[in-house]
Amino acid sequence: MTGSDVAMLALTFAGFALIAMLPYAAFRLVELAEDAIDRARDRA
């Protein structure tokens, strides 16, 4: 196993980890947006 093989494996693993995190990240963003909207509505 050469250094480039290890690098490719690491990149592939990182890619899978990112893809796995996407739904959670999207959910968190929606939650944050809803909180911000609620806060803005309270201020108005």
C-alpha cells in the first residue's frame, strides 16, 4: 500500500462522512432558520 493509496482511502472515507452528515447539517440549518424567524417575529 503506497502513500497515494492511503491518501485516496482517507479522501474516500472523508467523502462518505460528509455525505452522511448532510441530512443532519440540513436539519440543523432549518432549525436555526426557524429560530431566527421566530426571534425576528417576536421583535416585530
